[in-house]
Amino acid sequence: MTVASFLSSSSSSSSSSSSSPSSSPPSASAVTTPCSSASSAGISGGMSDDSSCADSTCPTTPDSSPRFYPSHVLIREQDPDLIGLPLSPVLQLDLDNSKWPQNLRELTPVSDPVAPTIKNICVIGAGYVGGPTAAIIALHNPSIRVEVVDKDPRRIRQWNSPHLPIHEPGLNDLVRVARDGASHDPAAKPEAIRAPNLIFTLDAHSSIAKADLIFLAVNTPTKTLGRGAGRATNMASFDAAANEVARLARPGTIVVEKSTVPCGTAKRIRHMVETLRPGISIEVLSNPEFLAEGSAVENLLRPDRVIIGSARTTAGRQAAAALASVYATWVPKSRILHVNAWSSELAKLVSNAMLAQRISSINSISAICDRTGADVDEIARAVGRDPRIGPHFLKAGLGYGGSCFRKDIASLTYLAESLGLPEVADYWNQVNVMNELQRRRFARKVVQRLGDSLDGKKIALLGFAFKKNTGDTRESVAVDVIQTLLDEGPVEIAIFDPCCREEDILREIDGLVPTPGSSPSSLPTVMRVYADPYQACEQASAVLVITESDQFRNSSHRINGNGAQRRTAAAPTTAKSKLSIFNPINRLSHTMTSRAAHPSTRSSSSSEVEDEEQQLVKVSSTLSFRLCPLPRCADDCAECQSLLSRSTVSSEPVEWARIAYSMQEPRWAFDGRDALDVEEMEKLGFRVDTLGRGRTESEEEQTMMLNH
């Protein structure tokens, strides 16, 4: 059959091919290909200790494919975009025809798949990813019921209260809109009320069983024991959630990987379903998150891309279209990228690895600058002017912390090793090595400037969270700095952070040893967490800026690495001067304080509290809501008491002159985040040291004289 005859008779041959026994093609198993033995093995364990991903490196053919001829493989090699796509049952091209089509899409136009209707969504995991993601999806899809399930009763109770378990600017109000309902009309007309559609529950069984689409957003930390410890991903919680989904989900349910997982996990889940419930059809998609803590709400409301990875089958494309329809209610379709599942899973690791690489690269240059007369900020500006490089993530500092960059690079190195690529693994591992080196360099510099001994000295740390505008203390860079300082025997290390809770800070430093040979039990006598920065810095020999919080800055004209102007200590700020979406914490704290001062408001709100709670929330220029009243807490609510105790935490810009007055001389300030204007600090009597700013010989000689 020629190409022309194929085009003219495609419809008739489609029906006859299935009815004529004589025209039945050989089964897929009868065809030998270079990858047939590998593809039959599958990835039963994804990236678990006893599995390999080498069997997924070549395309496989779905069991449902009605045709599998060598001619198909030859043709598909001419169009890489079609590799992995299901083959048409009517594709019969003459191998002897010399006029091959340039692109198979010219022969078989692909129509948009019909997306299943989504009415119920289940999000498993009420953490930093699951909670905010569910809130934004529910906000923009009022006709979809979104249920968030978690096994932690305290966490679910917090999501259902005024006290959310995570700190993200703007999140409180958006959760209230979707969880409690709101009015679209500032006049609060009854017909304009938005019904609640965001539910937080412990009933995973019911939520999974009725869901059309299930997000897996559970924690996937790095393994600490066994094979791959320190690099491989601990999939225990994820596998437990996936196992429950495989047992309870209805046929046709769409399962979405939202957690950061090893490559091959989608196939791992499919194998799990096939093992537990043979014959049940459940599609698995990869939809990685790209949220930056401290700006997660902004990232969700205005994402630069949404990646959806799916199997290249009709059912896979339909599932991907269904998920895309959920995002399309607020995300432009041009920003929704459809790729295969492996590409989607790997894209998340590579994105974070590339960003971390830039940070470690500029930090490595800062080490050279410290030994010369060069200034790393000037170098960053010069390099960033090259449009091929750009200015982003070229700000030297203490490096990256948090739960993403280090973990994802470790996972990438483990993947490279598993694939027999040790050189690739070594290359990416060095990014993490450089990051850890930067923290040690900073801490050693503090010890050196203070005469190579911290005996009898107090050191103050401003900031503990791994970045500003978040209370997340996981893998804080401060922990490594503190341990190095503790080795030198300071009399006290004082910590102040405007966003972190004291119990979270103490949990992260639990196990640190005050001095070599001592026990962790003596740590409380050395470590102290303060609610006031001036008390933390009183009588300190040095102040260390650990987090780039705007509260710690001292200049009105400095520009950060992304080209955005920094807020100044002198700039007046009030809660009412900003949209409530960007300042929910101050308003919530004010409400709780008002309740404490007026206990009667717990049963009947005063007009002041009611005005605060029913504030207008502006999501965009065309979308705004008037909030319903906050749910009332019990008189003995532990979260209320904790918030009241933190209501005294200072959130005002730091007055560095006041800090200088109370410090020991010489007054040292060590800037780990390029937050301080050195000239202004020197006018106040500070001696300032930074990362990547070389000191002259006269400065070094003066330091030696001061210390001795």
C-alpha cells in the first residue's frame, strides 16, 4: 500500500483490520527488539535499593498497542516527538516507497484528547507542598471538592483553625476563602457567597475512594541508613501512601506525583497497582512542584511553568488533559508543558541542581576574593551583565539550606551512580561540597577575627530559618555555623528569628555538642533563643547575620542579586499599607491579642476584631473576596497560647545604633547574606566582615592589634 492509498482508505482499513482473522498481525511478544528483554522486566521498586532504572532507558510498547512492526520503528525514528506515542491501527506504509513523509503528524493529525471531568480531588500530605497547592486549586476551582488528608491529627487540627502549621505570606487568607467560604461582593449579598470546597480531614479511606484525581504530596527525605544513605531518597512514606491509593482508588482514578521523587517512580506506582489489583486501570502522572518557601503563594498563583508528565498513550494523554484543565482555570495554557513522565521527574531534580550550581559557583569565587583584593559583588555585577548568564542567583553568601537543593542534588548524584556514570555523580556532588565549605569558612572567619578563641565570649545570631519570610528551620545553614562556634567554647550563643518558633529552633540544634568531649545535656546553658534582637545582642562580642530578612538590613539604596530594591530600616511600613494577602501574620497576631485582652470576643466578636476578620482579600485585579469570620478556638487552645507568647517578638526594623551601644568592644558584625551596608555600619563603630570582600593589609594589621 502506498502513502496515497493509505490516506484515501484509512477509515475503511481501520474497521476491516479488526474483523479479518487473516490480517491479524503478529503479537508484540513475537517481535524481537534490542530493548525487549529490558522492557519486560519493569521497575518494580523505582529507585529502591534492590532495583535498577537501566531497564527504562529505551522506548517500550504498551500492551494495548494493536500494531508493532519494525517499519513503525523506522518511521518513528524520523520524528523524535512521536517516540513512545501509541501506534495507529491503520498505519501500513510501503517500505519500498522512496518518498517518506517528513513528519508523521502530516499523515495522522493529533486531535486534543477528551479530558475526564474532575469533581473530587484528594491531596495526601498536608505539609509545605500539599496544603498550599490544595488551597490554590480549590480557590480557582469552586466546583471541585478538594480534600487534604494527613495522618497527623495535630496538623489537621491546625489547618482547620486560625493557626496554620506553616508560615507563608498570604496563605492564611486564601485558605480561609476556600475552607470557610467568602463573599465575592463587598456588599456581601447572599447570592454572591462562595461556598467552602477545601476540606482537611483524617479520613483517608473515604477521600481516596471517591476521588477522581489524587495528589501524592508526602515527605520524601534523604535516606539516613542502608544502601544509598545520605544520597538516595527515603520512599517509605511515599510508598505507604501509594500502596493505600492502589488498594482503595476507583478504576479510572488519576494519580499525580507531587512529591519530589526519583526517576522511574511513575512506573513504580503502575507496577504496584498491577500487582495489587490486576486489570484495574489507573493512570499515573508526574507534576513536580516548583515552590520557593517564603513565596509559595506567589509561585502558585503565577507559575512560570506547570509540567505534566504522562505515558504516551491515549489514556495517558487524557489523564494529562484532565489535570491540565484543573490548572487552566488560572494558568495560561502556554505555560502548561506536556512531557513524558521520566522527563518530568528528572526536570525537577535538574532545575534545583542548576540553581544550586550557580550559588556554589559564585560562593567559590568569593573564597578567591577573600584571599585577594577583589569584591565578589562587583564580579557578580560584571558577569551578570552578560545576557547569556544573567544576574539571578549570583549573590555570594552562606549558601543554600532547606529541604530541596541539597536533597535533590544528592538524589541526582545517586541516580548518576546507579546508571554507571560516576564522573557525572562527582560533578554534581561537588556542588554540595562547596556549599558546606562556605558555611565552615564563614564560621572559621568569625573565630579568627575574635583572636582564635571564643572563650568567655557571647555570639549573637540574627536569623535561623534557611531563608527569609519562612519559619522553616529544616537543614538551616545556622546549624553548621553553630556547631563550629560551639567547638571554640563560647559562654553563650544567642539566636533571634522573627519567623521561627523557639521549639522548632531547639529541635534542630538538639544533639549538637557544646564543646568537644561534653554532652548535649549542657547545650541549654549555652544556647538561648530570644524574642527581642536587642536582648540577643546585648554584651555580644559579635553579631552574625544568618538570614537575609528585611528586618536586619540597614540601607535604603542597595539592590539584591535579583535586581529588586531592598526594603530599608528607615522605610515606614504598616499592615494597612499592603494588601492583606501579603501580610496575614500581623493581622492574625493582632486578632489573637485582641481576644486575650477582651475574652468576651471568643463568643461574641467586638467590632474591632470583626473588622479585622472580615477584611477584603485581593487575589488579583479581577478577583477579590470578603472573608468570613475566623473559626473560634477553645479557651485552652495551645496554639493561641503559643501565638500570644510570640506576640512580643519584635518585627520592627533593627536599629543598629542601639545594638552597637550594648555590645562589647571591638564591635564585630559578620554579614553572611550581604544584608549590611559596610560604610554605614562602620560609621556606627562596627568592624564588618563579609564573604567575598578582600581585606587590605592595613585592615588585617589593625585586626591583629585589636585582638592582641
